[in-house]
Amino acid sequence: MSSEHIELWIAELKKRGIKTFEHRDLPDSLRDRTMIIKAKYAGVIKKSKVSTKGPKSASMRIVWEIA
């Protein structure tokens, strides 16, 4: 997957007004863990914070921000 795919994915996020997101909150058409990983390593998104919603036994969720 080239950087062009990542740029198109980020452009679609921006078009929809998404600046920060959790994976589970993305629309189905944009929910792609592979893209998140590749965008992270390309420096296009960065970890904003770790969300700890729910009880302590709940898993922690990463909130991503478009750089």
C-alpha cells in the first residue's frame, strides 16, 4: 500500500470533519486498523491520549489526532 492510499484516507477523514478519533468510533467505510498503523509510521497521525472509559477492567483505547 503506497503513501497515496494513506493520503486519500486522511483526506476522507478531513472531508468528514474528523480531527481526533478512536478506531471504534470511525464510520465503517474508514475503519481500517492497517491504515491507522501505516499512517502512524508515516507521521500523518499521532497518539493524542489514551482513553480509559468504563471500569478499570475495560481495555484502554487510543485517541488519534491528525498531525
